[in-house]
Amino acid sequence: MAQQRAQLDGAKFCCSICLDLLKDPVAIPCGHSYCMSCIKGFWDEEDEKKIHSCPQCRQTFTPRPVLVKNTMLADLMEELKKTGLQAAPVDHCYTGPEDVACDVCTGRKMKALKSCLVCLASYCEKHLQPHYDAAPLKKHKLVDPSKKLQENICSRHDEVMKMFCRTDQQSICYLCSVDEHKGHDTVSAVAERTERQRELEVSRQNIQQRIQDRQKDVKLLQQEVEAVSRSADKAVEDSEKIFTELIRLIQKRSSDVKQQIRSQQETEVSRVKELQEKLEQEITELKRKDAELKQLSHIEDHNQFLHNYPSLSQLSEPTNSSSINIRPLSYFEDVTAAVSELRDQLQDILREKWTNISLTGTEVDVLLSEPEPKTRAGFLKYSREITLDPNTANTRLLLSEGNRKATSMSQQQSYSSHPDRFTLYCQVLSRESLTGRCYWEVEWSGTGVYVAVTYKNISRAGYSDECLFGHNYKSWALDCSTNSYKFRFNKVSTLVSGPGSSRVGVYLDHSAGILSFYSVSETMTLLHSVQTTFTQPLYAGLCLYSSFGVTAEFCKLK
């Protein structure tokens, strides 16, 4: 009982704004008391209206009252605090700054539970009850509490806007429909809401379906991320093993060469030193013999000289030195040259293969591949600079313009023999391999050319179909002549319609298996497109008609 009484007393000394015990209490002219800071803040917000009111009874004051601390009430609050008086529990039924207040309540306002679109008023639980009990009020439209009820009133006629003008797309009242909106497509707000509600449900269904689709896509992409990560981890692991094996093999060959050189060095040095020792012994013996002969030459007794001469004049057999073959500075240079040649060959192989490895590693596509561009500017983002490989050019082709242009000649060119060279067809391949997304353009003149892509392992020798672009399963070609286009693949020829042009654009999306040919002039026109699966890197190819003077050139696009 004492606790309930303390709470009841505490409620009488609470500020109705902050709902806490009064601090620096002030009494305003109507008699209600507030914290000085609370009522000052409340009136500061009303300064623009130049009319100040009591938050509880709504009595207004003009001018703004001067606030003076109520010392007696302040002293009483201090005494009560010493006795342990606490603020009463906050009654959550009263309005706060963000709440909608009941329009019927007097004094301290209660929170509105519903707003009525017919009455254009908001009601707390107590004052809302008639809308549930009285038959006429039961037909009113109740909605969640709203501070914007006045927006439902027509500013022109001060009537509730129950109509909707579809012509002007705005809510109107009935008088508006027969006045300035006369002749417009008008319906009741309920009918418009029903129609829009139906559209809203369709939109929600579409959104929910899209959410489900996107969730599936997200799941697929997550699976793709995991698959890419697993593949990348395995590729790194396998690559490290392969390169480690290559390094070990090179180190083993290096060790073998070193051991072979040192073994040969030891053999040769031993043989030379053995011969050197024999020669040095012979030199010592000859010097001794020379000294004896010199001494003999000084004997004055003729008989003694003749007696000793036969034993001293005989020389031992000389060491055979005719096998000594001096090759200054060229003992193991042949080995160095052989190793250097091996290094150069390995560098060439690595340089050629590294392009494929690098491009393959950087062109990994996930599920959502970019669509084929629609404009030339879009294609140019994927432009590749392509040059021709002289080692593949038929001897009747002259390469020029930095190996970007091929011209058919009546006489053969003096190319060296090479296994990659096309021996009979006037064909040539690009130096660069093509993976990922690529775009290039070919400018041609003369009777006609084949603009092609092909695997590198296409046959090179002879007149068989295995060598000619577009006549086997390893190559795809657009046959361009002065009168027509034909697409050729694996001995099948397809007539292609499109505007004639001396420039052909080629778009390749290797991962997606897309190959498209375009006629390029002021605009781009798709001539033919292929959807397939490419299993190897591709190379751009040109095949010139056999007549003299036909040209084809890879254009500079950047």
C-alpha cells in the first residue's frame, strides 16, 4: 500500500513533457507546472506562430509568458527526493513527440489507436469505442493513426476527396468531378484503389518471383565461387608441381653437364700432365747428357776422348709429342654453345606458350557472361592488335605493314623452310593466339578472301581439305567475294546475306563459344554468328584468292 501511495504521489510531481520528476519547476499562467527546460523547448518550437500554449490544457498566451522558478515547489521537490520519492512509471498511453494524439481528449492527450477517414479525426481506445458500437459509425473507414488526415480534404471545396481523376492522376472530391475535372476519366477512390491494389499484387508476385530467381542465381554464383576457388587452388598446386619438376629436370641436366665437363676436364688434364711429366724428365735427362758431352769436349787426351765418346754420344728415344694438338680458348666452348642454343629454344617455347597460359588464366568467366556488344564502340573495348606469322605464310604471299598485311604475288617469296608454313594454299595465320573476348577487323581488296579462325594444329601441307580454312572441323571461315558472302565450316557452305563491304569485323567470345562476323561500314551489320564449344586457343587466319594482287590487312583499331 505504501509503495502504491508513493507512486501515486510521484505522478503528481512529474513533468507531462519529459514524464520525469520536475526539475527547476515553473508554473505557467494556467496553473500547470513543468520543468523549466521542457516548457522553454516546447515554446521555442511555437515561436514562429507567436502564440504559446499549455501542452496539457491547450490554453494560449500572448505574449510569451516570462518563466520564473517556483522556489517553494523546488524546495518541496528536494525534500521529497530525500524521502526516496521516485517518478511514477511512464504511462505509455499518453502521446509523445512522434505519436498521433486523440482529437477528443482534453487536457493531457492519449495516443490515438485509429484514424477515421470519414470523420477525419483520430481516436484513442476510449473514444474509438463508438465506431465499434454505433451502427452508422461502423461503416466508417478506420486506418492506422495518421497525422495527414487533412490531406484527404479538398482545398478548393473543403470536401472529403472520395474520387480519383485518372486523366490528371490525382485525388478529387465529388464537386471537382463536375467542375474543373468535368469530362475527365473519373472513378471512385475505392475503385481506383481496387485496381491499383490488383496491380500491386501482380507487382509483388513479380518481385517475389524475381527474389526467388535472384536467390537461385546467388546460390549458383556461390557454387561458382566455390568451384572457381577449388579449380584455382588445384591449378596452383598442379602448376607448382609441374614447374618444380621442370626445375628439377633442368637442375639435373645442369648437374649432368657439369659432371660431364669436370670428368672430361679430369681426363684431359691427367693425360696432359702425364705427357708433361715425361717431357720434363726428358728435359732433365737431356740437360744431364749435355753437361757430360760438354765435359767430354774439354778432355785433351785424344785416346781417352775416343774411349768415352761411344757411351756418351748415344741419346735415348725422344718422347712422341706429335699428338699434341693445341686449340687455344676452344676446349669446352662447344658445350657452352650447345647449352646456349638449348636456352634460346626453351625461351622461344616459353614465350610462345606463356601467352596461352596467361590469357587462359585471365579469361575465367563465371555464370553471368557479358552479352555481345551492340555498337562498334562496344566491340572496340575488346579490340586486339593482330600480326601475321611469317613462318606460316605461303610463299606466294608478301607480308608488309609490320606483318599486318598480306598480298598475293605471282612469284614466290624467298621464305626459309619451316614446318608451320602452308605449302600450297595462299594462307597465313596470326602470331597471337586468341582466347577470352576479342574483336578485330580485316580490310580486303581484289577478287576475294577467307576471313577465318582456326586451331593451330590445322594441317599445312598439300591441297587437301584438312589444310583449307572452313573445309574441316578445325577452322571457321567467312568467304568474302565481290558478289556474295558464304560461311564455311567442315565442308558445309552457307550463303550469307548482308550489305557488301570491304571491311569485315570478327567478334570472338572463346569461353562462351561465340564467333560472329560483321559487315563494317558506317554501321555494323551482323552477317553470321556461331554458337559452339572451342576446345583450344584459336588463331586468326587469312586465305587469299589465287588471283594476283588480292590484299587483306588487319586494321589498327586503337
